[in-house]
Amino acid sequence: MNDDCKIADCGSCCDDSCNQRKTIRPDKMKSSLISRLNRIEGQIRGIKGMIEKDAYCDDIFNQIASAQAAMNSVSKLLLESHMKSCLISRIQAGEMEVVDELLKTIEKMMK
């Protein structure tokens, strides 16, 4: 729980009474997301290296597509977790505006 949070059992998500919103993720999920992001970071460095070495454009596009697919996978996992924890708890607390927030987030993800 954030020290500034006024909710005694903050749980997965703090509401607006906190100075900052925060999601507490299970260690296993956090570890999985970080591991995936580390691999993606390596892919991005590899793409940079390919450009520095004047690799063939089509080969670079294939690596970019792979990195984008990996990022989409991370997004899907995070979205699923968000919907099953933060979203449900905020709706149960009567915070229906969270649905509009989610729709805006999904719109950004689909660009």
C-alpha cells in the first residue's frame, strides 16, 4: 500500500484518494512481464544493430513485426489482469467512469 493512500486495505488498485494510482501485481505476474520486456528490449537492440550493420530492409521489418507482436502479447496479459482486478473492484465500488477510461485505453492500444 502506498503511504499516501487513505484506504486501509488498498488491494490491487488504489482509487483517486491516493496521490498516485498504483497496481500491486503478484510476484509471478510481475516476473513474467519483466522477463518478456527484457526479451523485447533485446530484440530492439538487435534491430538497432541490424540498422547499424546495413542489414537488408525485409529482414529488419521481420524483426520489427516480431517485437511488435511481443509487445502486443504483454499488452494483452496486462489488460486481462487489469480487467480482472482493478476494473472489477472499481466498478463494485461504484466507479463507473472506469469503463470510459478502459475504452480510451483500448482505443490507444488499437492505433
